[in-house]
Amino acid sequence: MSVEFKDYYAILGVPRDATADDIKKAFRKLARKHHPDVAKDKKTAEEKFKEINEAYEVLGDPEKRGKYDRLGMDWQHEGAAPPPGRGAAAHEFNFGGTGFSDFFEQYFSGASRYGFPGGMQGGAQARTGHFRGNDIEGDILVTLEEAMHGALRPVSLQMTDPQTGRAQTHTFHVRIPPGVTNGKRIRIPGQGEPGIGGGEAGDLYLRVRHAAHPDFTTQGADVFHELDIAPWEAVLGADISVPTLDGAVKLRIPPGSENGQQLRVRGRGLPMGKSGGRGDFHVVLTVQTPAHTTDEERTLWEKLRSVSRFNPRTQP
Amino acid sequence: MNPDDETVYTLEVIASISGVDLETILHYQQQGLIRPLPESGNRFDDEALRTLRRIEHLRETCGVNETGLRLMLDLLDEVERLRE
């Protein structure tokens, strides 16, 4: 199977020696611009958003980035290392609609199969001559909006039968349940490899990968948001409108807040199963200092320096 | 069509889907090889079904005993973590 090499650095518009922080900033800027919820041309934006996400999934992870950098050098050479987990495959297979490109699927996803025909309930199957097909596993990119509300996603799976050499494509819908957490596996019955001798087909397991979001991260059903605040907002307190996955909330920053302090909004995270409960929304305060100051601002800071008795190095 | 909440299976349903009998599943559960969802009244998710299929494959085809099963499941999880 030939796949197109993806230049993730070019996609994010960063040089190959970009720092982790540069990569994060570039991702956030592009993800905000192309987020399907805000862009005018939704179809194009969605494709672009997936591409940016995939690039960040790899470049934002030091291990994957290292692997990608090594792979990039070998890409044009024949006999490049075979992708992991596809060694002695009985069938070739190729996903579509999972939100990841073929390139990502081959080199970075957990796509794999396990088991041999007859492996499941082996004794009974061996006696009847019916063998259940192998299960297949892959990844599916799910946006936080999809995780919030649930979704139906068309996915296609192309398999080449080594005996006939014919490629067959199955297209089906995958139900993304509301509140699905990162790493959760969704089982699609009967969409694995075909059985042998009239045995039933294996299942397809898709592991959910939350798409990186410019504003939010998740941990289980809890959602986290980094909120930049001015030094005077940290000191004096402030009322700030903060975005969540289902609309903005008014948040009161208490006076004397510190950098890195977390504020919790109960029940504004992802849904949690049938209970109707929801995770929490955590706001992480990040105190920003102004990069430039006007003469008037500088005068005020200098005045503050002269009258303040605050010394951060002598605090208990 | 609205997506429903996540799929959960009773012991009977997971036994029927996997073809593994109830007593065997309960035994695996007692041994801590598969776990029901917390506070679910002994219901299982797709992850448990996948683990059950792995166990049966290792036991039936590879002839692995229970001590080996535990070790191999841990190793398979470790491999997956490393590949992520």
C-alpha cells in the first residue's frame, strides 16, 4: 500500500528545530482559525482541522516526534522499516473516515490485529470447521464537541483478501457515545476480518483519541482550560467570561489568586454514562505579564514598586 | 438518530457474545482478569469483552495457564502503552 508522506512541520508552519512551546502555540493559532465550529467553510475547515490535529498529535509528543524525525530521513529510501503491528497479516487493511491519514495509520496508530482463525472458542470451532475471523483494532479521532454531544461517524475499512487479491470496502457508521473518554475502545460487531468456513466475522475495535483542542484538554470526564489573566486581575480579583464546551460561564477570580491556581466549575465537564452526571470544568490560572509598557504604565509600575512591601523571596 | 450512551452488557449478554460460559467469566472476574464497570451492578463494557476474547485466545490456542495469562495480559498492556 503506498501512502503519502505528511510533512507535519509544514502543516503547522514551524521549522524542524521548533521548541515544544513553539509547536503548541502554532497548533493553537491554527486550530482556532480552522475549528469547524467557527470557520465559515465547514467542510474545508474540518479537513484542515484534522490535518492540524494529526500533526500536533505527532509533533506535540516528544516520543512520536523523535520517531517521525527518524522516519522522515528514511522516507525516500527503499526498504524503510515496515510499520509496527502489520508483520504477518493475513489481510491487508486500510481505514477511512477515522480522522487520521493513511500515513498516520501506518506509522503512529495502534492499528493491529490479534488472534488466529480458530483462536476463539478453539475447541468447538475446530470440531465444526467454522472459524471466527480476527478482530481488528484502530484509532478514531473524536473532537471534544463530538465527545460532549455524541455523534455518528461514517468509517470505511478496506481489506485485501490475499487469496483472491481483491480489495473490498465496507462502509458503516460508528456511534460515538456522549461522554466517551480518551483511550476508550468502541466495538463495532462483525466489522473485523471475515470468518472461515462460514464462521462469523471478527469485530472492529476503535480506540478513541480526543482531538487536541485549542482551548481545552481532558482527563477522564474532567475538562481543563488555561485562562490567561493580568497581574492586577490576580491581585484584585475579577469576573471573567470563560468558554466551556457548552457555552460560556461567568467565573469569579478571587483576589490574591496565584499563577497555576485551579478553579473548579462543578458539572460542566463531559457527560458520564447513563447516570446523567458530568465531570467538572477546571480553570487553570496563568498570570501573564505585559511584553510592552507605555511610559504611563511604567510610571505606575515604578510607583507600585516604591510603595509595595511585597517581596516574593521573603514570603513564608 | 441520536447516539445512545455507551454500550454495557450484563453477564449473560457478554457470555452470549463471547461464547464463554457464565461460570468461566465469573471465575475470571474472581481472579481479577476482567472487571465489571464500577457501580454498574456487574455490567461490562467493550473493553471487558476485548479482554475476554484475548484471554480465550491465549488459553485455547496458545494453551496458556492462569499464571501465564496474567503475565501475558500485563505484557500486552505494556506493549500497548509503549506504542501509544
